[in-house]
Amino acid sequence: MLTKLREIITICYLTQVTDQTSSDMVLGKGNAAQGTDASVLSEDHLGVGVLVTGSASFVTVKADKLEAAAFNSAHVTGHGLTPGKSLLTPATASLT
């Protein structure tokens, strides 16, 4: 039987936090001491975070940031590549 939320969530991602204790609260107790420590990230590390992928397994990743115009362009292009497909749209999402 699952007793903790951490047992349900198997992959955790964390951006910059203030200290190792905060990092451990999200990524798991003892992870900061093993090097999985998001407190080493500064405000200059935009889009960078620590991704825990398993027991004693982590990677540091950088996410791309898209402004609204670039996202909308990619969205329109994606829809153009899938003509005739049944896609979830904001209008149909409220029906699910």
C-alpha cells in the first residue's frame, strides 16, 4: 500500500530553491548530499532544473522558452500537419 505521495510520483523536477533542505523536500531525502541539489542553481539559470529519474539517478536539464507568438505559430503548424485528425481543442476539452 502506498503511504506517501513520493511513492506515487516517480519522476521529480525542480528549479532553483534556497537550500539543500528545500531541495530534499521535493527531490527526496538525502538527494542533495548525493549531488542532486537544485539549490546550486541561481536566478541566472533560466529554464534549468534538476530532473530525478530514479533512485540515485538524475540529470540537469534546460527547457526552451517560447514566447506566446512562437508557441501559437508552432501550434498552427502542428495542426496543419495533421489534417482530418480528431484533436483536443479548447472547445472540446471542456466536454471531457
